Amino acid sequence: MRALTVRPGPGASMEVRELPPPDPGPQELLVRGLALGVCGTDREIADGRYGTAPDGRDWMVAGHESLGRVEQAPPGSGFSPGDLVVGVVRRPDPVPCGACARGHFDMCRNGRYRERGIKELDGYGAQYWTVECDYAVPLDPRLEHVGTLLEPTSVVAKAWRQVDLVGDRSWFEPRRVLVTGAGPVGLLAALIGVQRGLEVHVLDRVERGPKLALVRSLGATYHSADVRDVMDGLRPDVVIEATGAAQVVFAAMSGTSPYGVLCLTGVSPAGRHITVDAGMVNRDLVLENDVVVGSVNANLDHYRQAAAALARADEGWLDGLVTRRVPLERFRDAFAGHDDDVKVVITLDGS
């Protein structure tokens, strides 16, 4: 079988290798890989800035945004050949910490977790892969063309859950949400906001292209003005931050309505400096009972919530998020950004 592999670290390189098909264990599914989503984390691994290969070798199978069809399933697993599935990315640390022991491996306290295609485990970028039955998530068959969106949607589902948990410390009835960033995570955050019946606004820098149409077709409002002007005009109850841009993050901290919740999902690059009135930010957070919370990864509950959200969504809108499909043999094209890219997918099955 063919697999997309990467040697992470300095001098990172990617290539398509011929590997033997995997042999599933007694509690594992054998899955035929259909497609693989590409995100910023994958690009960082390809650039040598992130990622750790499994013990004993300097390379790993790449990819964590999976989609496949079950070929073999153990009796009593609840899965059957032909089922559409996605593999969960993270695995609990082996100690385990208290969070991992309770199924909250997305909240691992000691950092010893492992992640498929990212940290110490082979990923899903192969024509066949295996996954433990407990870490496979079934998908509605109608989502075959867009199923790679499940993993980023799980990240968004967790972010919204964090907002709920923070808000529930008192009476909480948000009406208006601002999503900063109209990449896949931001657009999927906007989708869930609309499904919740909220007034949804999305901020991004681009002034033309598919992002505007995707936001507007959701019934949300698109903004490309300065973030401070947008925050001042909206005073949102909730902000889902998906850019990682420091100036956007700090503008959002002091621009929500009273009792506002800012959930950070974007990772900021280190080494960039901006000038911030820290006293004003602190004053606003304290006097308005505001909260800033970070959110990363997802557990099994979030994957299931994400699958339900995608099943409720308009299939045509979801298909619009996938702006390019690239065959495995041309994988390098998937890592070269285009101006109109939203989500790029590598096809593994020859289609």
C-alpha cells in the first residue's frame, strides 16, 4: 500500500512510501483510507517545526484528519464492513494522569499523551490503517465527501463546550458571537453558532473569495474591518478566536460585553511583540467578570457532538469548505497554499 510519510524535525522531508498493509489487532478495525485533511499543524510538521516520530525510527505516517471505510471489524464491535469512520487523534498518556484516566485525554496534565500523525504514533495518511474500536467514530454515510471535516469540527465542539462550562457559573444566555478567522475552524465554529440560534459574525482579513460566500450562506455577517472597530460595534457575548494573531487576541480580551467569554483556539507564534495596555485589559476582565479560556484537541464526546453537527448541516455548504482535492501522488500541491484555499484534502483511494 502507499502511505504519505514524514521525517519530522530539522531537515524534515515528506515522501510517499510503499508499506505493508497493517495487521489489525483483536480489538481494532481495518480501514481503507479515503481521504486526509491538511491543516496548519500538518504544515508545521512538514516544515520541521513540530512532530515526533514513533520510538525506534525517524519517520512516521503523516496525517490526523482522517476518513475511511471499514474493511474488517471484530465481532461485537458495533462496526461492520462498509461503515464510514474517522479515527480519533489523541491517546491517553500511559501513566495515566487524572484527566486521561477519566476519558478527558484532551486535558492531559503531564504531556505524555500521544497523537496519530503528530506525536509518537503513525497517522492516517495511508491507503489502509487500523484504529482501536473505542477510538473510531462512525459518520453518517451522506458525509463521505466531506468526512475529513470531522476532526476540526471536534475541536470546535470542544471550544463551544468550554464556553458553556464557563458561562454556567452564573446566568448565561448569550445572543451574539464573533468568530475571528474564516479558516476551517472559524467557519465550523460559525456553523455551530448558527445551529445554536445565535447571531453570528465572522471577522477575517480577506475582502473577496469563497470565505465571504460561505459566511453569508450560513446567514451570518462577514466583517473585514479593524478588529477593534468590529469589537466596539458588536460587543459580542462570546468570541471564538481562531487566528492566533496577538493583536486580535488582545483586542478581543477587552471588547466583549459584560460577562463575556473569549475562547482561544488559535496558536500564536512566539517572538512577535505588540504594545498592550495591560492595565486596561486587566481592569475590563475583572470589572466585567470576563473570562479568557484556551481550548485544544477533543475527546470522544466532542467527536460525537461534531458528527451530529455535521449531520445536521447543509451538505452543499460543507462541500464548499473543501476548496481543493489533491491525489496522493501530488501531495506537495496540498501543502502549497493558494489564495482561495479553505480546506485542502488529499485523496487516498485514487479518486
